[in-house]
Amino acid sequence: MFQIIVDDDVKQMIIDAKEDYRVCTACRGPVLVPITIKPPKATDVVIPIGDQKLYISRVQADYVDQVSMDMLCTERDLNTCPAFPTYRRGRY
């Protein structure tokens, strides 16, 4: 069983955005992105946040014990990291 703490400001951001988010692997380590950028996988750990869901990749779930706002993916991450090729091609 995974014990992952989600900071209150992350919870509020997800609720306000009214969309699901995912913690996945990027070049700088674990990042928090909307699932429109990186869709969830069947193996993800799912944490309910109000009416939304926070997905934690199975790989990151072994290492992450807290989800905080400093994990929020930046525009630079999206444009420079090969983990987000769809974004870099201007799809989003």
C-alpha cells in the first residue's frame, strides 16, 4: 500500500482546474501534469481529489511520498523534455 501525501494547495489546484492530473517521470524527475498532456495508465495509483483524480505513475509511486506544487510541470519542461513529444509538436 502506498502512503502518498498530497499537499492542500495541490488538491485545491486540481479541484479548481476541474480536470484530472498525473504525476509522471520527466527529465527533471517526477512532475505533475494534466492528463491531457500525459494520459493515465492502467497501472497508476489513483488518489481521489474531490470529483477529480490524481494519478501517480507506478514507477513514481515507489519513490514519491508527497505531491507538492514544486512538482507542477513548467512550459520549459514541456518544450525541452522528450517525455512530452506530443506537446512539443504543437498539439496542445
